[in-house]
Amino acid sequence: MIEIVTIGDELTSGSTINTNAGFIAQRLYSIGLPISRMTTVGDGIEDIIGALRSPLHQTRFIIITGGLGPTGDDRTAEAAAAAFGKQLLLNQEAFTLMEKKFKQLQRKMNPANKKQALLPEGARVIPNPVGTACGFLVTDGPRHFMFFPGVPEEVRAITDSFAIDYLKTALNPKQVVLNKTLKVFGLWESAIHEKLKGALPDSDVVTIGYYPQYPEISIKITAKGSDTAVVQKEMMRFQEIIRDHIGDYIYSESGEPLEAVIGDLLKARKVTLAVAESCTGGLISHKLTNISGSSEYLERTVVVYSNRAKTELLNVPTEMLGEYGAVSEPVARCMAQSVRERAGTTYGLAVTGIAGPTGGSPEKPVGTVFIAVAGDTQTKVKHHRFHGNRERVKMMSAHVALTLLRHVILGTSLD
Amino acid sequence: MIEIVTIGDELTSGSTINTNAGFIAQRLYSIGLPISRMTTVGDGIEDIIGALRSPLHQTRFIIITGGLGPTGDDRTAEAAAAAFGKQLLLNQEAFTLMEKKFKQLQRKMNPANKKQALLPEGARVIPNPVGTACGFLVTDGPRHFMFFPGVPEEVRAITDSFAIDYLKTALNPKQVVLNKTLKVFGLWESAIHEKLKGALPDSDVVTIGYYPQYPEISIKITAKGSDTAVVQKEMMRFQEIIRDHIGDYIYSESGEPLEAVIGDLLKARKVTLAVAESCTGGLISHKLTNISGSSEYLERTVVVYSNRAKTELLNVPTEMLGEYGAVSEPVARCMAQSVRERAGTTYGLAVTGIAGPTGGSPEKPVGTVFIAVAGDTQTKVKHHRFHGNRERVKMMSAHVALTLLRHVILGTSLD
């Protein structure tokens, strides 16, 4: 059982997001060592002492980051000495290591740096592979307290160079840990739960986590145990059950984003794509081009924000715009077909809608979106009504458009 | 005084970085309410109960996020009932609010959602302005526990719609607190430090925070004190000093994003814009269209990912592409001029470059980007070399392109 304590006013004031605790947790979790609690306190010495004195009953290992710098508001070593009833002494090994490091970096050691070698009596020095300040380890009864400097790069280096081996040796985790991330779009968390409830057996080996990240959900399957064969079998069994129940909505079983999945589909089939966006304003194209190699299949995108652009770049007839409006089934269809034809691509994807907050009407409220995919023989057009602010309507429209494209490429359908 | 408890296996396993605690802390800090401790535990009910029972001696207000979802691993309400010795009951007000919200969003309420209205007896419902699940408040002796769903957007909304007023009323911070966010682009954090070091006096009233958010930095000035006149005067004095030293790099003094600043400039001048993107792939257009009302000035964007598109949509001569390559000064110039001309807009903005990781060469390594702005009388073209992965090159290119456009509109220059 392991806890993490992160120290710093920059964390408690919210001026810095705490990435250290998450990094350490992730590294330890991946080798089967879970974190039971994370605590953050400011630079005040009483708060640090309080945090060092309050690990949970069963915690034997505590990793502490921050407050080891050269300035007066770095008081972790002092707090550690006070918390464990030890003296703060100049640690010769730490001092020598620091001198060496400064020399190596051709930097001048300031008198203030000497303070960083003042450690609690009996502390074991933990070398810092990247920075100048050492970490240190203090044992107090059954408890092992590991102190690291708070610079994220140094936390990462010391976690990998010291903490992992130290904890592996001490805790000897015999577990095999497997992780799998299924990406789901088109079902909300509650609907997924509804469909899986009753289907998923209780298990000592497998745990399942649901992580919504608007507008999609990641399902994370973790399988843990001492027997590799059992762990693998259970992982496969659970994956199978989930696939059986919501397979239509799973677009990736390897954690890939939707635009990467679509890129792989297009590349494998050696087919190409052109996009015409109105309300999504370039978001679909931005997503597609985040994937390295997208120039192989994305020929062009036009963002036709004005009617003039719709007419000039996509031959949308002025009469059609007048009769049906720019946000309409015929215009979406025409946009998809024209962009495909002009670009000479296999597919044309088009979106036209009202992202809001203005521009809505009783017949076409904000969130009204038409999505069209044109292929060789036919064009599919879907009418949607999305909710939320401008950003959400854009995100949802892009996701639904890419999903429709995926189904057209695969020849599948959710209807 | 105030503690924050964040709940979720995704946090203790390090699969999600904890942004909720930092957000809440930052908002409360900015009104003079500091956080004394932040605690994170997993979804296990005993761990949640433990966290609810262990606030520091002097803590009266505890904000808890997470574990209020519809699935079986969301057990915060159950843990709260257990921790405070209350029954878990269907809260009719919460249920009615949920029904209303689902109706409004035209989504079907699942039986699993009903669980989200099961709250500890006597809990006060906290409405959720964006999501479907309510928060709730439980008092236990002198302590006030506020429970929010863990979705970051919902945490933000409920913090602003509820927590701030509630805590202000309860704690009545007598301080005047002023905040100002200056957005800076074009200088790294260390360079800002270097330029401001020595210039900024010590102050009991003003604190300054630097928040890098790639590729820009926000400088947050907080002025606090009991005397409004003094606080205002000090805020202005510091703002002035910062402006004197790095004013050229400050594009907003009200925290607005760059694309909003540009939108305001274009609207104020009643001028228009067309964009031609290659390596940024639609990102510039996506940013511009995130601003409501952007259809007033953004006429169109073309993402010309292929040479064919460059030629067809922007008249880039095939010979020019052959002689100089698609990533070149003449092509960037031609793209900006052509998109402006074809769209009939005041300005044309163009970007062509190599986002990587592939496609680089010794003469034109990955990160080589040409940016052009065409106006009525002249076209400015800049050659850049950016570093980092594909995503970073795209982001940096978009930011630098919008910055060049801003300077052209303003008639200013950084050179």
C-alpha cells in the first residue's frame, strides 16, 4: 500500500496542475502497485508535518514530492526532521553529489544550495539523475518515506531510476497486469451500464472503469492476478462479453482516436476523402490531419462559411439556398457530392448546421445539423439535433460525421 | 478552512490527470479563499468514507468531486450516507431536476440514472447547470460537505454557479481581491522572468503567477487587501510595469483567446478574412470559428492538402510547385493572395509547412513553415522553423499565423 504526498503552494492555489502525483501513480499502477491515497498540502511546515504523520493505517510506503528547493519557502526536509523527531544535519554524501553535479553542469553553486544537503539524521540519499538536488529516504517504524524534488522532469527520472525498483524489491508484486482500452461512441455512460448490467460476471481478476471524455466513453479493462494464463483468459472473456453487447458502438479496441481508425480504414482500402464543412468550421479536417500520413487520403477540405463560398466552391445553386436554406438536407447532399466530384475522391463528407448560440429559428433551432456522406453509388444524409454550447455542437457534429463515414466505409449501419 | 477531495480510480491509477482540484483551488484562491489540503482516493467505498471522515481539525468546508455517475463503481453518495450515519433515499427534487434535464436534452432516462437521485437523507440539492446529475450538500456538525459530479466541465459550472457564492456568504472574506489575466505569446516563461526580474517590486498586496499553456503563457496578477483604493492602485502599478517590459508580447489583458481578439479587431474594422491552410490542416479555421459571430468576418477556408487542391482552389501554378516545392515562400504568398482574391475578402491568411514526423528533408526539415498574410497593398511572408511533434508544430503554426495577422491588422510589427 502506497501513498503519494505532493507539496507546494502552487498546487493548493491551483496555479499549477498536479501532474507529478498522476505520473507516479501511472508508473506504479502499470506494475501492479496501486496507490491508496494522494494528498496535497501547501508549503507551510505544519501542513507538511501533518501530511507526513497521517498515512492510512495500512500504508507502508509514502512518496513525497516538492519543497526541497534552495529557497526559504522550501521546508520539506525540516518538516521531515520534525515529524520523525530527528535532527537536521549536513549530509556529506548529498553535499558531495551536489558539488559534483554543479561542476558537471558548469554552474556555480550558491550558498543557498548548501541548504539542500541538510537532511534528517540517518536519511539515505537518493541520487537525482537530472537535477542538482538529491532526494532522500527516511524509515520510521514500518514506514518508508521517499522524498523527491518537485520538478516534474526530476520526479519522472527518480521514479524510474529509484522508486520502481525499491518498491518492487520491497513489495515483490507477483501480479501480472493487463490493460485494454475500448473506445465507445454513440452511447452515454448510463446506456452502456444498462446494456452491460447483468452480463458482466463478478471477478477477482478483472475490473472495469468507464471514463467519459465528451462526447465519447473509454472503457478500461484491467486484469490482474498471479497466473498469466488466467489473467489473459479473463481479459479475453470480458472483452468478448462487452463486444457482444455494445460491439456496434466500439470503434477501437486499442485506444486509438476515431480519426486514426478512419485513417487506417481509408489507407487499407487505398481510397480517398474530401470534406466540406460549414458549422464544424474546420474541426473535422483538424482532427483528420492530426494523424501522421493523412495526406495519403485527405485530398482537401473546404470550410464554406458563407453562401458565396458554398456556391463558388461547391456549386450549391443559389435557388437551393433560397428555397431550403443553407442548413438543409438538399444542401448537405449537394455539398458532399460536389466536394467529392471536384476533388476526385472516393468519398465526400459534408456538414452543415447551426452551432449557435445565435442563428437558430423555431423550425431550425440551434444544434440542427445535417451530415452527408457521398460515395460512388449513393449519398447518405442524416438530420440531427445536438445540444449544448457552440463548442459542444461542433464536437458532437464532428464525431457523428466521422462515425457516419466509418459506417459507410465499412458498409455497416446503426439504424 | 477548505479542503478538496477528488474521487476516482482513474485518478489514483494515473490514467487521468486531476484537473478538477486545481480548477476549484484556483477559483477560490482568486477570491481570497485558500485551500488547506487536497486528497484523492479511488472508488472503493471504505476509502471514500475514510476521506470524508478525516478533514483537518480546522476545516469547515469540504468540496468533493466524482463518484456520482450512474454505474456501480460510482459510490460517493452511498459512502456519504455511511460516513454521516444517514439513510440513502430517493431525493424527489433531484429526481425531478434530472427528468427535466433529460427531457430538455431529448435523451432517454435509463433506470441506472435513477440511482443518481439516491442521496443521503436531508441532503440539499445543488443544481448542475450543464450535466444531468445533481450535486448535493450535507452538513455534519460544523462541517459542510459539497458533492459535485466529477466531469470537469460540470465541476467548473457548479463551482461558479454554486460553490463560490456559498463560500463567500459563509466565510465572508473581507478582502478585496482583483484578478487580471494577461495573455502572452512569443516569449517563454524563463524569458518573461528574465525581463521582469528586478522590475517587479516586493509587495504584500500583489502576487503574480505564470501559467504556461502551450504555446502561450498567461500572467495572472492577483491583488488582495482590505483597502479597495490601495488594491486597485497596486494592480494598476504592476500591470503598468509588466506592460512596459513585455507589452509587445501581450495580446490580451482580459484573458481572451487570440482568435477572439482577432475577431474583435476584424469586426471593429468591418473587414473580412479568408484562410488557406496546408500543414495546420483546418486548425486555424477551427479556432476562428469557435468564436460566436465569426461568420461575420470569416468568408471561407480551404485546406489544400494535395497539390491538385492548391492548383485548383488557389491557382498555384504547377511550375511553381515543381520549382520551389509546396512548402516555400512563393507558394505561401500565392496561397494568401489567391484565397483573398477568390473570396473577395480584405485579408488572406495562408500557411504551408511540414508538420512531420515524416516529409522532412535536409533543406526543409520537419517544422519548416511559411506563413503569409495578404492585404490590399502588400503581402507579408515569414519563414519559421518550429520544434516538437506534429501536434505542437500545428499549434505553433496556427498561433504564429494568427499573431502575424494581428500585427498586419494593427499595422504593428515585432521585427
